[in-house]
Amino acid sequence: MAEQHALPTTRGRWWLPVSLVVLLGALALGVMVGPAGSWGTADWNIIWNVRMPRVALAGIVGSMLSLAGASYQGVFRNPLVDPYLLGVAAGAGLGATIVFALGRSTTAGWPVDPLPVVAFVGGLLAVLLTYLVGASFGAGRSGVTLVLAGVAVTSLATAVQAFVLQRNNDVIREVYSWILGRLTTATWSDVRLVLPYVVVSSIVLLLHRRHLDVLRVGDDEAAALGTQVQRVRLAVVIAATMGTAAVVSVSGLIGFVGIVVPHAVRLLAGSSYRRLLPLSLVIGAAFLILADIPGRVLQNPAETPIGVVTAFLGAPFFILVLRTRKVAA
Amino acid sequence: MKIRFTALATAAALVWSLAACGDDDGASTATTAAPAATTAPAPTDTAAPAPDTSAAGPVPERIVSLSPTATEMLFAIGAGDQVVAVDEMSNYPDEALAKATALSGYTPNVEAIAAYEPDLVVHDGSTDLGAQLDSLGIANWVGAAAMTFDDIYAQIEQLGVATGHVDEATALVANMRAAIEQAVASVPQLDKPPRYYHELDPTYFSVTSNTFIGEVYGLFGLRNIADTTEGTTDYPQLSEEFIISQSPDLIFLADSKCCGESRDSVAQRPGWAATSAVSTGSVFIIDDDIASRWGPRVVDYVQLVADAMAYVADLSAG
């Protein structure tokens, strides 16, 4: 299972330009296709105000989730890890549910929409709790304790969310559409809101791509090679969590992207994080933009939730990954 | 010891088979029902007079309502004094608020309901509650979500019979019919039927005409933009692009209470200013509760749509 070569091969050099071309194609297709008609027939007002921000947000969310997923898989050396591992999704979901339960009519007059803010804070608090719990029981050097703490915090937050929801069952539809992912209401202000977090997070993660390659040999060996294992792990986890919490707060929970895309990239271009991270960023953006197209046109003029599309494509792919067993985290 | 045990077992088996046999015999005839009831433990015994006969028999004095719609109907036909408790969602009329409890119609707890010692429970049949109440021998009436105006009238009349307010129920139905007829007649016919978008929540969930809500707009010949969906659901989530490109003449917001949407908030959505409804100010708020309950206040709903239609007619005239 160990990778034969960690160095990017010459063949690998082609993948980045190729994936960029794919992304450009996805962008063009995403902007051209939609319920209101194709590029020539649709009103510019709709294309600019509704379709373009949605395509942009899909791209940003897709790239962030894929990059975070690949990074988490690296630091925890576990191929099954997704960006929601440490409780970000459950914490953000709880935060969003609380805002919905407060009543959107109450919050409508507030100067700032509390939904993304509270979801973001909820996600970060959940991960902080996971980290404190994991650390207090002596986080194993491979991070297993941390992962288990994440499972516990996720269950806790989900239970509280279910309770709040049960007490306010008039908001079930809103919470439900948030949980299944909502690119449906994307605006340019959403894009402006998340972009700074995603840019900072992506830069930090990309800067650590060589460290992630070293970590693949094991903590002790990596330490012997001069890597500060705990510092790298902390930096990567914080950056990935920040980015994930930011995108989740505006897009809701979009499943499987963070697992499917990094593994697809591994199958195509090898497991070196030097290639995996930038490729995941680009392919992830293209994937979610393309996945959102059936969401918009499949049941036109009705919507198909993006989370349904990604999971529907993701689950069979996941089985394929398990079968081919070419994955080395 | 062993022998005695076997004998006991045989005896038990014999009794069992006899009982089973008797059961088989009696299943088809009504005669065994009576002895079964007399030998049965307390719950069914005490409640035996209540079920089935409630319509013609004694008038219920302790009604528990788990449906906000049924609560509105009960108070409108003068049965409010017989109501002892209403569920947490029942918030109309004001007199009902005095009887508000934490009882839930979505996740009903039959023990908590039974604690009010009701002699009639009204609910919407969306849960398994009916079977549980039957097993306790508590009479219950089900008013499922109405699909047509006739469903509403029928439910009001049924409640009138069940609570001993037949005359009031008949009068209420007559008044509703008259008010709705008058509201519809007050609106001038338009050459081209306006198209509307009915919003259930800010993520663009809507309804098709195949619902009670669609029925209300249908009175006025309005066209629903959601009717082009070919899905199996009557509550589709429309895409924003589609709504804007359809440029509906009227927008009805049934998400003002839940979600704080308003004429202003819709106008501020990017791209929406271009729609006919926003540019002509034809965005109307319908109280979330009125739009989701099939009770007596459907008259208010119809009147509101009539007012909206009059506004649109004025626009096209002037």
C-alpha cells in the first residue's frame, strides 16, 4: 500500500493545467445553463444576480471542502476522514437551527444576518470542544482520540439540534433545506462573506503540503526528519476548520465532496500532497459547479438539493474507491 | 415434581387451545364482543359508552384539540366552553390561548393527553394517535388537511354534530359560503389571468394548484407559476432563476411570521426588482397561520386575495 514514489513525476505536471481547463469548462457551462434559459436567451439580470453568484459560490465551497478533506486525511492519516470530522458540521448545524428557531422575523431587523455568523461560531466551538476533550484524554499521536472526541461532540450537538428542532417544528423545512445544502439562495454578498476565510485557509493549507508528505511516513519518522509534527497538525486543523466553517455557514451541509474529490485526484495523479492539494482545490471547484447543474435543471423549474446530487454521485464512487484499493492516505 | 409440571403444562395448553378456539368462534359474531368487554380490565370498561355513540349521545364536555385548525373551528361554532386544552400551536382565537398547553399535535404523548381526562380528542390524523386513543377508549375525531372548500365545510359540520352545535355549524358554513362568494364577485374579471407565486419559505418552496392553497387562488382564475413543475410533490422548491424569469404579476408571502420576509425584503433580493410583482408593488403578505390552516379564517384569506386582485385590476385600468 505504501506509495512507491513521493516525487511528482513528469506525467503529473500535466494534471494542473488539465484540471484548470476542466474548471474553466465547468465555469462556462455553469453560467450558460439554467432554468431561465441558456446564455443567449436568459435575461442578463438573472445571469448576473442569480446564476453567477451561485456558480461562484459552488466553486468556492467545492474547492474549500475538497482541500480541507484532503488536508484532514493527511494529518489524521485516515482515508475515510471528511471535512466535517471534528464536529464542524454538527456545530454549525446547531447554530443555524438556533437562529431558525429564534424566528427569522425576529432577526430580520438586525443589522447583520446572524445565520452565517452563528453557524460559523457554532462550528468553531464544536471543534474547540473536540480538541479540548481529545487533548484532556491525551490525544494519541496519530489523532485517534481526537477523532473519537469528534464523534462524541457531533452526537452531542446533533442531539441538542434535534431537541431544539422538536420544540420548534414550524422551522423544520428551513433547517432541512439548510442541512441538504443550499446554493439556491446564493448572492454576491455570500461570496464576499466567505472569500477572505477561504483564501487565507487555502494559502495556509497549500503552504503545508510538503509537511503533509513527510507526515505520511509516520509521526516518529517525520519528527526524526525535522518536522514539528504537533505544530503542523495544529496549523492544518485550524486552517481547514476555519475554511470549512466559513463555507458551511453559507452553503449548509454538502456531503461527500471532501471525500470524493481527494480520492479521485489520488487515483488520477498519485498521492503526493504536493500535487493532491492544489489539484483538489481546482477539481473540487469544478466538481461542485458541475454537480449543481443537475440540481438546477433536473427537475426544472423545481430544485434538486445539491447535497442529494453530491451524495448520489459520491456513494457509488466511494464503493469504487474501496474496490480498487489504490488509496494510500 | 416433573410429573406435576407436565400436568400443569398440559392443563395450560388445554386452556390455551380452548381460549383460542373460543376466540375463533366468536370472531365473526357480535355476541362475544360483550363478554369480552365485561371481562376486560378497567380502561375499556369505563370508556365503553363513549366511542361511536358520541355523535348522537351525550355532548362532550372535556374536549382536547391537537389541531390549530380544529381549535379555530371549535371556537367558531360555539364549542369553546367545552374545550379543556389545546395544543401548543393553537393560537387563535384569543379565548383559545387561555387553554393553551404544551401538548403537541406533531409528537403527541397519549399519556399527557389522557391526563386531561378528555371525552373527545380532535386531531389531524397525521400520527398514530388515533389507534392509541382507541385502545384507551377515548373518542376521537380526525380532521385531515382539507383539499377543497367542501372538505372544510364537511369538517365544520361534523364537528357541529360531534359537539352538539349543529345549528351554529350550519350557520357558520352558510356565512362562509356567502362571504367567499361575495369576495369573488367583488373582483372585476381581467382579460388576461394574472400569474402568481406563493412563497412558503425564503428558500423558494411553493405550492402547486393541486393543494388547498391553489384552490383559493383558483377561485379568482389566477395562474400558478409552480404548476409547470412535473414532480410528484405539490410542494416543490422552485429555482430562483425560474421565478424571476416568469416575472409573476403577484407574489404572496406566507413566510412573514416564520421568516421575517416582507415587501421590502423581497424587493432587496438581487434580481427581483425586475419582476412585475415587485415593480408594481404587488407583493402581499398572508399571515402564515391563515395560509396554512383550513379553518373559518379561510374567508379572510379569500378576502385578502380579492383585495390583491382589486389592486392589480386598478393598475391595469389606470
